[in-house]
Amino acid sequence: MRLASAARILAAAAALALAGAATAQPFPSKPIRIVVPFAAGSATDTMARAYANEMQKILGQPVVVDNKPGANGMIGAEAVARAAPDGYTLLWGTNSTNAANVSLFRKVPYDQEKDFAPVAFLGSVPLIVAVNNDFPAKTLKELIAYARANPDKVSFAAASASQRVATEMLAGMAGIKMTYVPYKSSPNAITDLMSGQVQLFTADFAVTLPQVKAGKIRGLAVTSAKRSPQVDLPTVAEAGGLPGYELIAWFGAFAPAGTPKAIVDQLNAAINKSMESKELRERMDALGVQLEPHPPEWLAAFAKSETAKWAKAIREAGIQPE
């Protein structure tokens, strides 16, 4: 009995030693997965792939992008919230998934504050208010006048919270009514805008700017408080006579809650180091993305303040939770 007990004790000690050795492996020791909660070709996807390319050079392991679109980003965000908190699964979150959805939907399948560990702020970008080339309005003021004369006859696409709220906020401030057409992805929405299935689409530079520059759609204004050097367009406040209008999209990396702080800090350092890459900066600059390195604690406070800001914008735009 004593020999058997001793054998069991030795076996247990050996198992613990092996477990300790496994957990002591340096991070990362296998590929890291970035979950993009929107479709390929979206701004979030474009940004994730640019960062992944730089991060794998720094971390010495492959960094792969996994698109899980749907439900305004909630499908992908929930997948990360339920993933193992080991640093190998990251959410490329946005103002939709980590600020606005809680006010846009009655049921959100995750708690954006409790289920995620903020890792790093990735950048921010204005949106472009764009119309189909055949649409009669050539300026934002003409669009507002047309919509006033034709209530609910102007249809607008939206595949994310920022796209919808930006347009609804414009409509609310201008006193006009338009018809909302939901989309699962920005690429599908921009295709329908070009073909005339919808008349208006307010979306980030990654989706709209190439088509504006190619003359396939007509840009009317940018949603930021200041004009963007990437495109020769006035602000919504200027072009629409709507002082105080401003709404930009932002992006942040989040890990599942419970991810060790040492790993979060290492990922934060890798992401911030990636921003020093000339190739990444040029690619993001072309998309109008402003890069800002910050520690995880900054992103946590920022996401909390943005949740309150988006709640106010959604309420004032008259959007009812779905």
C-alpha cells in the first residue's frame, strides 16, 4: 500500500511538473489568430491583415486572420469572448462591437466590459457620405433638400453601427427621413450603391475612397470635424450646414477576459511596434486611418467613454434597439 501510494504521489508530481513546463513555454509558441467580425474587404479586415503581417515579424509566429462576419460584428466578437484566455485569439474590435452594439440591440451575446481584456488601440478613421453617380444631388445640401421633398424615398445602406448611426445622425440633425437598408457586409453595400440598388452609403475610407477616386460613386462629405488630406471633400458640418456634426470609426484589439497581463502587455508592445513600420503607416495613411499607440489601460477607459458617447448619438438619432 505504501509503495502504491508513493508511486501515485510520484506520478502526480511528474504530471504537475510537466504541466508547469507546458505553461512556462515562452509566448507565443504557436500561431495567433485575429478574428475579424466583418467580411473580407472591409476596413477592419484590411487593417487586420496589415497588422498581422508586421506582428508575425515581431513575435516570430504566424498571425492569421479569420473572418467571422454577421450580426453587426457580434458573431465574431462572441467567438473571441468564449475563446481560451491564452493570448492566441484576438478580436479586431470596433466602435460597433465594443461600444455601440449594447445600445443598438436588446440582446448582445457578450458583455463588452466583462468578457474582454483590452489589448491595444489600433487607429481611427472618418467616413465618407457617398451617393450613386445617377443620384440627382451633387452636394450634401442638395441631398438634404431632395430628401425633404421626398420623405423616405432615399434609401441608405449600412453594414455596421458607425455606418448606420452616421447616416441616422445626419438625417436627424437635418430633419429628413430616409429608408434604412441593412447589409451583412460593406463590400456588398458598396456594390449595390454603384448599381443604384441604394442611393446613399456612409462608410469608412477603406470601402469608399477607392471608388470615389475611380469615379464610380460620388463623395459628398467626410464625417470628421476636420477635412481629410486623403480626399478633397468638405465636412458634413460644412457641406450640410450642420454645426457640431462629427462621427468617426475606431478600431481596437481585444483578448478574452482572463488573459494574463504579461501576455496582454507583450501583444500591446507588438502592435505598437507594428505602427512604426513604414509599409503599415503608408497603407493606413492611404485609407485615412490615424494610428495612435496606447497602453491597454487607455483602451479600456476609451471604450468605456465611447460606449456612453455612442449611446447618446444613437438615442438622439432616434434609433430604437432591435
